Amino acid sequence: MVKICCIGAGYVGGPTMAVIALKCPSVEVAVVDISVSRINAWNSDQLPIYEPGLEDVVKQCRGKNLFFSTDVEKHVYEADIIFVSVNTPTKTRGLGAGKAADLTYWESAARMIANVAKTDKIVVEKSTVPVKTAEAIEKILAHNSKGISFQILSNPEFLAEGTAIQDLLNPDRVLIGGRETPKGQKAVEALKGVYAQWVPEERIITTNLWSAELSKLATNAFLAQRISSVNAMSALCEATGADVQEVSYAVGKDSRIGPKFLNASIGFGGSCFQKDILSLVYICECNGLKEVACYWKQVIKVNDYQKARFVNRVISSMFNTVSGKKIAVLGFAFKKDTGDTRETPALDVCKGLLGDKARLSIYDPLVTEDQIRRDLSMNKFDWDHPIHLQPPTSPASIKHVSVAWDPYQAAKGAHGLCILTEWDEFKELDYEKIYESMQKPAFVFDGRNIVDVARLRKMGFIAYSIGKPLDPWLKGMPALA
Ligand code: NAD
Ligand code: UDX
């Protein structure tokens, strides 16, 4: 029986290994982590992350060929294939701070593998890493190997949160990079054999190590660039009277462009896009490619601009101040169908409104009050370190923020309402009831283009939606920077 161990039981390690266990009954899969609370949760009825379909898969395999454990060394020792799926956040201090990927967790995992291993291992980079990381890992392993052979593979993960199980069951492609030596190719074939249990062969792409590592960063950069492109257009739409949804539909109909990832929004969030583009920018700079670095940096600049533009729109619409006004915030997760708030654009919007002294009442169907308060009190980039390594915060001290248990409670008595996550339930709310309960004039700012602004305007709302022709009320407002 082949034994797989995955170091890191997070959003990637947990679901990915659960699907491998489901599809490969003859493989024993152990997912290990240094976080005791995370492993306890994986072994309970309350899994540590929410993903549609995940619970079902875990329940089918857990205790049979899928195990969650804190005994990292035991499972590393026993495994034939070791996936490393630990955090690779943006560095917060030292050389490259604010841009470079922090490989501390990866390096400590590699050193531990070298210490514990007594037989040959295939070590798989599952985390997203800078190009050439495999070379560094190889050096660490080789210099500590005591005669054991380690083959490093790059097998980046392309799942998106909220659709992780579907993405894993039916991936566009699986990418495996390895050394072009006989041993390297044998390792590639071994990993290919695992995925071939359910992924059609033509969707399993094999490349050299550096192409695989770079393809992951490139894919995220291309995806984020599409969002910044449509968001840049949304600003021009508001200035000219064009409708961004009509524009993106027309653009996406061109089969060379395609319709996906063209939804204008308050900006992209999530743990990957910003971090990976910053890492790409840093790699370009280190290679002396200033223009290339500038090009990709602009994707992030436009994203920051879009969040700031939304905050400015809210404040300027409401007579240039939200000081002391109650603003209902619907949605805090970075996208629907997840409770993940890492780099959520809602955080920047909330901080912007709090900066103008608003009182916020926040509702999200999955994000807990503790999480919201912790996020609002955390420094940039601290969010992506394992929780026990994050600096202490004082969540209770976040003033002027309350967390509501339902959207109607959040909106009651509010002057304005901001939709920051595209949860389906926000499309179906009784907006007449909400309008009645709000201060007048009542404002709605739809940061996700999910409500029918024409209908809301008929009810009496002053309604704004990203990239849509402006409410007559807003037309007279000063132009936004
Ligand atoms: P995560 O924070 O959810 O999980 C990482 C886990 O690794 C944590 O539970 C942490 O405690 C554990 N860990 C850290 N160091 C460890 C060590 N030395 N030994 C054992 N456990 C250790 O992170 P994630 O979202 O699963 O992301 C993991 C990697 O996958 C990152 O490189 C990320 O860029 C990449 N990725 C993420 C996604 C996504 O959607 N979240 C998608 C594709 C790729
Ligand atoms: C992303 C990549 O899609 C995935 O392939 C990679 O493995 C990890 O990073 P994820 O961050 O989970 O996945 O979600 P994604 O669906 O890509 O959305 C990222 C952000 O972009 C969200 O905040 C989302 O709301 C936003 N977005 C997405 C838009 O604003 N408009 C769009 O058209 C699409």
C-alpha cells in the first residue's frame, strides 16, 4: 500500500488529501499539522473549514484510509510520498518584506523531513512557492540526507475556495514538474499514477520543475489581472454612463477572451492573488526585470484603487461624511460559500469607513464575530501565519463595530447598506422591509453587482452598483479621484 503524508491541514491540504483518499482506496493518506486545534477539528463533526461537499468526502474516508494527526514525524517517517502544503505568506520583516514569500514554514518542514526520513521519499511542493524553491529544498534535503534519496516534485494546486471539491474532482489540469533525470521522471510517473485514478490522462501535464512553479504564479497573476482590468473599466463606465455588466458580456463573447472572471467588484481578495503577485513582482525585481515587475504591480495598485474608490463613493454620496452614521455591512468573507476572510476586500472597506468614524453593523452568514474582530485588529500580512504564531491582538478593543446575526438586524436604523460579499441570500432579501427600517435617505452600495438597482430605486433607495450608470442623486456629486 502506498502511503501519503501531507504536512499542513489547511484549505489546500485538507480537501486535496480527502479527495485523493476518496479516489484512491488503496492509498493510505495521513494529513498532519502542528496546530492541535485544527487537527482536533478535522477529527470532529465541526470541520475547521467550510467547503461545499467536503464533509461528505471526509465522512466517507476518515478512519478508513484518511487520517488527521499531530504526530507529524511518525507519518513523515512512514510515507512514500510527502506533500508539503504549509503557509507561504508574504514576508513581514527583513529582506523583501511586504513582497517576498516567507518560506520559514516550508524550510522547517524540509529540515524535519530530512531528520526523520530513513527511506527514499518523493517530496511534493503543494504550497505556492517562488520559482527555484525546489532547488533550495533539494539542497536542504541533500545536505542532511544521510544517504537517502529525495526526489522533489512541483505539483501546484489550482483549486478555488468555495468550489474546492468540484475543482479537485474535475480539475482543468493537474500540473506535475520534476527533474529530467531517470529518478526524477520515475517520481513524476509515481505521482501521475495517483491522479490518474480519476483525472483523464490528457489533463495531467508534466513539465520541468521551474515551469511548474512559475505556471502557478502566472495563472494567479493572469486571473487577478482580468479582475483589475474589468474593475478599471468599471470606473470608466461610471464616468461615461456605460454599464460594466454589458461591457464585460460583450467583451467575454469574444471566444479569444471568454466569459469567466469578468465580474466587476470591490476588488479581489483571498489568501492567494495579492500574495502571489507580490512574490512574482519580487522575483522579477531580483532578476533585474523592472518593467515586468511594474506591469504586475499595477494589478495590485488597481485593486487597492478599487477598494478606496468604493469607500470614497460611500462617503461622498452620504454628504461627505459617515461620522457617527450606522452603516450595515452585508458580507465579510472574501467571496461567497467560504468563511475565509484572508485578504478580504471587506476588511479594507470597513477600515476605510471606520477611518471616517462610521459605526458598522456587520453580518456574514459564515464568519464569526471573533474572526471579524480579530481581522479588524490585525496588521497587514499577519493573517496568513498559523494562528498560534500570529501576534496577539485585542479584538475586544475594536470600537464602533457590532456584529449582527441577521441582515435585517444589521440594517435596522442604518443610514447606508454596503454589500461586500456576493452571498446568494443577499439577492433574495426583503428590501422593502429593509428600506422601511432604515434612516432616510436610505443608501445601498452594491459592491458585487448582485441586486437590481432599478428596483431598489423604485422603492426609494439611493442605489449605487459598481460600474453601473449612476443614480441621479449621485451624478451631482464631486468626481472621485
Ligand atoms: P492554511 O493556512 O489554511 O494551511 C496551512 C497549514 O500548515 C496550517 O494549518 C499550519 O498550521 C500548517 N503548518 C505550517 N507549518 C507547518 C509545519 N512546519 N508542520 C506542520 N504543519 C505546518 O493555508 P492554505 O490556504 O491551505 O495554503 C497552503 C499553501 O497552498 C499556500 O502556499 C497557498 O499559497 C497555497 N494555495 C492555497 C490555495 C487556497 O485557495 N487557499 C489554493 C492554491 C494554493
Ligand atoms: C484563486 C484561484 O482562482 C485559484 O485557482 C487558486 O488556486 C487560488 O486563488 P480563490 O482565491 O479561492 O482562488 O478564489 P477566486 O474565485 O479566484 O476569487 C478570488 C477573488 O476574486 C475573490 O475575492 C472574488 O470575489 C474575486 N473575483 C473573482 C472578482 O472580483 N471577480 C471575478 O470575476 C472573479
